[in-house]
Amino acid sequence: MIPSQMLKGTLEGCIMAIISKNETYGYEISRQLEEYGFGSIAEGTIYPLLLRLEKNNMVSAVYRQSELGPKRKYYSLTDKGKTELEQFAKNYRELSAAVERLFYDVEDGRNEQKSERDVKRE
Amino acid sequence: MIPSQMLKGTLEGCIMAIISKNETYGYEISRQLEEYGFGSIAEGTIYPLLLRLEKNNMVSAVYRQSELGPKRKYYSLTDKGKTELEQFAKNYRELSAAVERLFYDVEDGRNEQKSERDVKRE
DNA sequence: GAAGCTACATTGCATTGCAAGATAGTGTGC
DNA sequence: GCACACTATCTTGCAATGCAATGTAGCTTC
């Protein structure tokens, strides 16, 4: 179970990524997040996030009838959203790389190296 | 530059990871985060976080003199902190794996696959 | 004595995920 | 007909946490 704090800032980008694959709607996005392994993301998380993306012109939305329930609100990425998604991917990779470097040292039992500065001072 | 929202929930674990390598103090942690590629993390972030870890018994602290400034507050991981760090690592891997799966599909231009449920309905 | 680095701390703010609850359409079984 | 379950969206208020701004203080160098 991924803690909610850890999703902050990441979930938004991931939802944009899902929309970029295919025009889709909130309820379906929720199912896809589960399939990808994000766990069960609350609807009280997804819908406000989608509304915010729409307000910031990251996505555009159209209503379409569903054969088996109320009408769906389908989202697509705008050009601005595409640019934002690319930026998100870059930022995520940056964080991911930093964490991996750190984990590598920790798992290796590698202690802090003395920096050049400290060595000079000795 | 990693956006602050994306650090939420991750930074705490990373700081515990740094402490686990070696007893260390706030100012030095800030330098190490920079070296690992997290960027410049504000002191207004680090010190409250350390105090919280201490309050929750994840770390213990002792003051030691410094030769070149005010005394330092050195932190070590408690047993509880070590358990928490392991849990953090598991959670992080879980999130990371989910994001990688998603990115893989997006970069492949892979569209949503129809689930078994949908196929049956057709 | 001023500047600059070291070192720690506090206050209040902004962002964002979530629980809880409301609304409503459709289909199934009794 | 009516209860129940699933589909589908939205709102409100809360909690967690990173950060800017600011303050304090020790030490060194010029």
C-alpha cells in the first residue's frame, strides 16, 4: 500500500500519462491506476484532480453517453498538457535517480565519503 | 529541479536513509541531499522534519561540539526508525514499479487494452 | 566590527490526497 | 414495484508536509 503522501505530485503526472495513452474518463482512470499497481485511489482524489487539470488547461473534456450508467466525461491532453507531462517525466526521473543513488549506498553499507573540502582541512 | 510536491513522503525516508549510513546532523544532511541530486532542500524543511522524526522516536539525538561553529545535533536511527526505513523502501519500490509500468506503455504508444470484462460484454 | 560561513529553530502558507457524503442513471433479482 | 449493486461524477473539510522568511548564535577572517 503506497502512502498517500508519497503520491503527492506524482499522481497528477501519472493521470496525465494515462490520458495521453487514450481519451478516457475518471471512473476508468481509477481502474487503470489499480491495474498499474498504484492501489485503490479514492474518487475524492481523482475527480478534484481532473477538474483542476481542466481548469489549468492541461486537459479538455467532452461528455458522452454510456450504455450502462450516467454519462461519462472524457478527457484528452491539450498541447499544454503534453508539455507538462514531458516536464513531469523529466522531474520524476531526476528524483528517481537521486533515490536510487542513495539506496545503492545504503544497501552497500557505504559510509559518507569525506569531501575534498574536509580532507583539505585535516 | 524536483518540484516540492514530488518530494512529499519521499524526503522523510531519504533523510532516514542518510542517517542510517552514518550518524550525522542537519546541516550536513542538507549538503548530502544536494550531492545525491535532490537539489537544494530548504533548512525550513529539514529541521522541522528532523524534530518530527525525533518526536516519533525514529531517531535519537546528541549534541556535540564543532570546531568551527555552534554545536551540532547528531542523529542516529533507532530500531523503530530502521523498521520504518525498510517499510519506506518497500513502499517506494512499489510506487516506482507502478510508474515505470505506466511510462513503458506511454512511451510505447500502447493504448489501453480491453479488459476481459469488456471483451465479454461485446 | 563587518562580513560570511556554520548550525539550529519557528511561523504561517500553499498544495494535494482522502474520507465522507450527496446525486443520479442503469440493470438484476425477488 | 422495490431493494440492491454497479456505474459515474462532484463537494466539503481535514491532515500532512515542503518551503519562504525570519531569528538566533558561534566562529573565523579581514
